[in-house]
Amino acid sequence: MKTQNTFFIKFTVYFLIISVLTALFCVFVCGSMKNGTSDVFEDDPKTADKMLTVVIDAGHGGEDGGASSAAGLYEKDVNLDISMMLYDMFTANGVNVVMTRTDDRLLYNRNIDFKGRKKMLDLAARLSIAEKTPDSIFLSIHMNAFTDPRYDGLQVWYSPNNEESEKIAKLIQDGAKILQSENNRKIKKAGSNIYLLHRSDSPSVLVECGFLSNPAEAEKLENREYRRQIAFVIFNSVMEYLTPGES
């Protein structure tokens, strides 16, 4: 109970601080990102001396909308919105960030024969970005869906290739309870069906932030303030991992 109360206090205070910081940050920085790509983040000399990087992967994009709600909310759009919020939160706190995408597109190379291979080329490109970023945490943002609309709640998958992945996944899963008190989901080890986690050697997790197939949860995810709260839970959990002595 003490841990949960401490987290709630941190959540409330940090959320207010981050809201102010990210608003100020956007005034000076977000304008330069309107036409940007991942290169904007990878090549920034100002962040070259950072000790650790978080690679934020907004799942799907472009022709691949991912899951969708009955009201027409596409996973690719929610993924990107939450990912950009995470970008603001991490950079405002001095953490170097690499984005796999900052706009609505798949990452396949349009200068080669991509017919029938768009999704595989896209995944390979995302993995390549992670592999080219040393000392990094790979954080993939997704939404869930299932044929039975009863299911809801955030759930985290982790890579079996790095023992730190499970630690990060557990922190995020535990942190989700501040927003979803009845969320009793357990973290899961990724199999070969999750391409990026199965092949990544760095600490890597995939966060299914909610079920678009659940009408009530999909309605919450339409609200940007709720998305920001989801982003903050993820951000705070990763920061707890990065700065254990301060938690």
C-alpha cells in the first residue's frame, strides 16, 4: 500500500510538471518536427553525448492501420500520438530519444521492389534503427484487439534476449494499475510471432496500451488526456528503471 501511495503522489506531481515542461518544449521544438523523420532524432549532435537512449517505436503506419475501433479509431494514429507524447516527456527530462517514425507511414524502402514485402521491410527497418542505437531501450507502442469485446487493459510483452527486458516490462505493468486499478494482467515473454522483440538484443518491450475492440476502452483512448496519462505511466516506469536510487 505504501508503494502504491508513493506512486500515486509521484504520478500526480510529475504529471503536472511534465504537462508544463512538454507544453514549453513543444513551443520551441515541435514545430521543427512537422516534416521530420527518424533522421532528425538519430543525427542530432546535441544528444550525441547522452549515456542512454530510448528508441520509441510507434507501431504500424501508412497503409497498415493496425487494429481499429467500431467508431473508426485507428491503432496507427493512437500509437503515434502516445509515442510523440513520450518523446516530449523523455527529452524534457534529458533522455536521448530516437523515433522509428514521426509521421503516418510504413518504413519500407520505396526505391526497391517492395511489392508483397511492405510489412516485412517495415519491421526490418525498425529493427535496424534499434540495432544502430547502442545502449538503448526499445519501447514499442501498440493497441490491442480481440474478437470478444469484453477484454481490456494494458499489457506488456518483453524480449527473451535480454534479462533487463522483463524488469522494464514489470515496472510498466505494475504502473498501469494507477490508471486501471482492476488490471490484473501479467507480463508475457515474446515468441517468434513478435518479430521485433524476438530479434532484438537490447532491453525491449512492447506495450499494448489498451483494447480498441472494447467499446469503453476505445472511447477512453479517443481522449488525448487519457492518452497522455498512458504515456506518463510508461514514461514514469522507464524512468524508475533508469534511476532506481531515486524511486
